Amino acid sequence: MVQKYQSPIRVYKQPFELVMEAYERRFPTCHLIPMFVDSEVLEETESEDGSIHQVQRRCKLDVDAPRLLKRIAGVDYVYFSQENTLNKRERTLHIESHNETFSNRVIIHELCSYSAHPENDDWTCFEQSASLDIKSFFGFESTVEKMAMKQYASSIKKGKEIIEFYLNQLEEEGISHVPRWTPSLDAPFSSSSSVTTKPVCATPTLLQLELPVTPAVSIPVSTDANDHEIATAINNDATQSDATSNDATSQPDNQMENQLGTPDDKLDADYIKRYLGDLTPLQESCLIRLRQWLQESHKGKIPKDEHILRFLRARDFNMEKAREILCQSLTWRKQHQVDYLLETWTSPQVLNDYYTGGWHHHDKEGRPLYILRLGQMDTKGLVRALGEESLLRHVLSINEEGLRRCEENTKVFGRPISCWTCLVDLEGLNMRHLWRPGVKALLRIIEVVEANYPETLGRLLILRAPRVFPVLWTLVSPFIDENTRKKFLIYAGNDYQGPGGLLDYIDKEVIPDFLGGECMCEVPEGGLVPKSLYRTAEELENEDISLWTETIYQSASVFKGAPHEVVIEIIDASSVITWDFDVCKGDVVFHLYHSKRAPQTPRKDPLVGQHSSITTPGGNNVQLIDKSWTLGLDYSMVESPLTCKEGESVQGSHVTRWPGFYILQWKFHTMPGSASTNLPRVDDVLASLQVSSHKCKVMYYTEVIGSEDFRTACFDVQSLGSMTSLESSHSGFSQLSHATSSSNHSQSSSMISR
């Protein structure tokens, strides 16, 4: 398996030329890098005008490895080849290196780049990437991989320290400025090919420790007001003359408000430390790579970095596992419009009166504090009066509010705060709290919260646990993640008042009055819900169905040989059909057809049973195109087929040319076989195994917009060209955006979230 590393952008607040002067001081020897034994300059070239300087070195490393492993491998030292290209005109230094030793067994490729900061000429950016591919190594592949990644991570951290050491040395010597390169009047203009070879320097030098990366690009300035504050905070210690002012457009601070993202976006190391916390180099790499994957597969809006990081932490920074649960959660949020829950959800009065929970200041670490007096809550009465779904919506709104408060506290306390503390008072807990429907509702809530709000609970303080608590704990603990269970602190009776109790985590001034403190707590005291507010089982069931289907999206199943199809009748030939769908499972091919004839009545597919008009987690399957129809005669294709991979989100639109019936089709994607042989390819076999039971799932939304309305929505993007022809494209996790993007492909259109 190939291991990859991608660094954030690290910024030196010194000019490029001064950083290069510090970099050169590493050579020919450097006491800060003991593992580099020696290096030899193989070739050194310079352009005619002196603007481009290239150096090729062969470097000798004494790798920290078990002596037994070295003896088995038959080597004492490892050799690397390194090529440096310094462009004084462009103010960049690119470094590329690869291993010579065991190159047929192990492939190490590293890239790095120093460049002038794109927004401040007096600062320097450094970025780095690397890949490690161990094909075979005498049966020690796993050992070598772990050893290599460990040493590489430590060298990354050491690299910046070395540059800063020599920068401080220059400052002590009174060197604070190095003039920029300027071409001489009589020198010819240089290019990368116009170089001359210099004599090889015999002085030994060392391999640059901060090995490799892609060329530096502009560090993004987000349109999010919060991101503007971040940029300001990072650059706050720069002088007024050095800093570059960037005005950002404020947007509403929605809890799950997404950032603008493009594949070229880069994360700054100072931003990570200030707003995300101390991460190891490999953890930073996982965050950057997962963020980049989201930008590529869900072009447009992506979740905030804090949200991505929570899912990585929940899976111990296993990027594949984190990506899977994150995509599932983002699809869930989109389907149920969770991003807008705080603006759209209004708690019923019975919740305001009898739900014994609420936010209360913060703990000693600055985390928002939520108090739940579970022992005083009439769970049976709330379930009978509201139903399971209303309770779930209320708990989700609490979690959304918690995320918002974490962002606010991060700004207030000046350090990353990504989770909250929950204090649960169990005084009054008895057997009535173990009412089966109530426990069922609790388990459902735990399941949903665990799946979609990982790593949001920093600590859970359970106070005054009665004798019945072990019974409740036995029921719910299997549904709680092991990492979450480690954050539970349980106190029986008045133990919370002693050493190691509440005062260790919460300031005395904010301890609630009902726990012996002096702070008035606005959490409702609860009590029994009047039976007059109870509703019948039928009323609750209808209410739950209403809440479950309260979404503009529908779910569908796609089987091999049984596509899912949706028909839209168009009267006005200039209408615009829009679509927005996520591929939840498997790979599908999306088609758009037109027919003058009305398709047959929707038929149920025997694979999925009765067709239902209610959107359920299982989805439905509808087929409209009669098998007797002939493509090109009875119906025609008006959009080029679009292959969509699992986890991708797609938005698009089509400007109709003719009235009639338009059919949107999602078809099971079958991997094409090799044309030169009838034998199945290995990739085909592996792909078929990944799709269990030949079933795919999609979640979609379609809408027809009048041509005038569509043109109005696109008024701000008139430079896109013809509105009759835009390309279908991948998009982010939000409703259809009013921002559009175009191409010259015929008959298709797209709406891309910006």
C-alpha cells in the first residue's frame, strides 16, 4: 500500500532571500542533522544571467534502523538523489529527491517548495509532499513502513527548527536583509533551458531535511466572516507595512456553513495550530488529503475543517474509514436539511416546559457546558406527548447549538475548542425511566448522534447515580463508542462534592444551585407531563412519518438490470429541468432522455417489492421506459451519460428544446471488460465484489424552473455564454445554488455551489 504525506503551508515571516541564506548555511555540514553523513555534488549548472541555479547531489544517510535489519539488507547507509532548482527571478526553490538504495524494492519520492508568500512579498512559504511504496523488503515490509513513517514525521518537525536556527544566527550577526536578484542590463533573458555547467564542487554537503512539495499557490481568503477573523489573527503579529489587507464578505454564521473550496486551497500551519489544535505531521496530512478529496469529489462547498477533523479523530486518523462515515453523515444532513435546523426548528411548548436540559456557561477548559436533569425528566410523558421523532429533532438542535457555541468559545478563549461538557444529574432516576418505548427512543437518539456528531463530547459528568443506574447503563453502553465511554465520570451520592469531583472541572461560580452551588440555573425543573397532552399512537405515528418525510429529497434503489427512472412532463419548450443527487452506495450512470410519448404507468420491480410513495431509508425503484421502446425512435438521449462514483454529489440542469416527456434515469454502472480478451480483468472482479447484491442507492431532488426565472437566477453570471448549453458537474452538500458554471458541451447545464 502506498503511504502518502501532504504538509500544510508553513510560513516564515522573513523574505525569501533571507530564508535562502539560512538554507545555504546547512552546507556542507550541519550538526542539527546527525543522520546525514555526507553528500556529493554531482552536477551544478547556472543560467547565463544567473537567475536559475541547479544542483544535483548524491546524499548518504545513516538511517536509524535495527542492526539486524541492516545486516539482512546488506547495507550500512542509504543513498538518495536530490535535485534543487533555485529560480531567483521567480523567487522559488524546488527540491525533488528519490532513493537510490533498494529502488527496486522501495520507492520514496519527495517534493518540496520554498516560495515568496503570494500576498506578502516579505514572507516565505514552505510546502512538502512525499510518497512511500514498499513493494518487498525481505519479509519486513510492515516494520520498514512503520520505521520510515516515524522517522519521516520526526524529520518534518525538525526541518522548520533548523531553518529558524540559522535565521536566528543571521540575526545575531546583524544580517537582517539580503538584496533581491536583479538582472544585469547586458545579460540575456534566461530560461530553464539556458544553463551552463559549472565545475563540480568537491565539498561534501547534506540532503535538505525538509524534503519536498508542489509549487506554492495563493493561500485562500474565504468569504466566510469567521475565516476573515482567522486570517486576521494569523497575520496579527506582522507589521502594518508588511501585512496585506483582504476584505472578506460576511455571510450568516450557520453552524454547518460550508467553506468555499477548490482543489488549490491550502491550509496554513499557523491556522491549524490556532483553530484546530496541535496535530502531528501525519495527522495534518490526513486532514489535508481528506479535505482535498472532498474538494475534488464534491466540488463547491465542503464542511468546515473542524468537522472533518472530528471524523478523522473518531477513526484514529484512518482516512478511508473517516471518509466513509463522513460521506454518510453529509448525505444524512443534506437529506434532512440539518444545516438549517436551528433556523427552521421551533420546539413545542411541552418541550420548553418539561424537557429538563439546557446550556449553562462553560467548564474550566472553556468548553460549553450542557446540563441535563435526567432524573427529573418524565421520559414516558414526553414520548407519549411528542413522539420519538420530535424528541430526536430537539436533541439534534441541541447538538447543532453545541457546535455553534464551540466556534464562539474558540474565538473568546483564543484556543481550539471543538467539544463540550455534559453534566447529567440522575437524582430521581427510578424504574419508570426504564419504560421500554422511552429506552427505545433513547437508543435511537444515541445511534444518530454517535454517527453524525463524533468527538463532540469532551467529558460527561454523571452525578448522584442511584442503584437503578447500572441497569440503564447495561442497556445503553453497547451503543456508545468505546472512545466516548472513556470520557464518562460517574459519581454516586454526594461523591461529586469531594476531591476529584465537580470542582476539578467546573468553576465554583457556575455550579448550579440544585447541586449546592450559588449560580441560578435556568434549566426547567421538569415534572410529570399532563396526560391531557398525550396523543394516540396513530397521531404519533402520523407525526413521525411527517417529520421523516419532511425533506425535498427522495431515495431510490438501483439494481443491475433495474434502473430507477423519474418522468417530468414539459409544456413550455424553454423550461429548465434541474437535478441534485448523491450516490449513497455503488456506482451509477445518469441519463436524461426525451420522448413525445407518455411512458407507461410506473411498475414495481420484483426485486424491491411494492412501490411506495413514502420516502423511506430503503428507497424505491420505478421503471418507466417500456422494454419494447427503441432508442432513437421512441425516445432520444438529450444528455451525455454521466458516470458517478459512490460518495459523489452531483447537481445539474437542462434547458429543454421541445415539449414532451423527459425521463431522468439512474442505471447500475457495469465495469467495461477488456476488448482484447474475454477473460475478466482483476479490476472488474474487485469492483463487482465491492457492490453487494448488485444494488446501488441514490438520493435525489428534481425541479422544473421557468426559463425567465432561470435567467433571473443566473443574472450575475452573464459571462458564462449560452445558457442552452452547460455541462453537468459534481457539487457540494447543499441545496441547489444560484451560482452557475458553464462549458461548451451541448445540451447540458450545471449549477455549482460556490
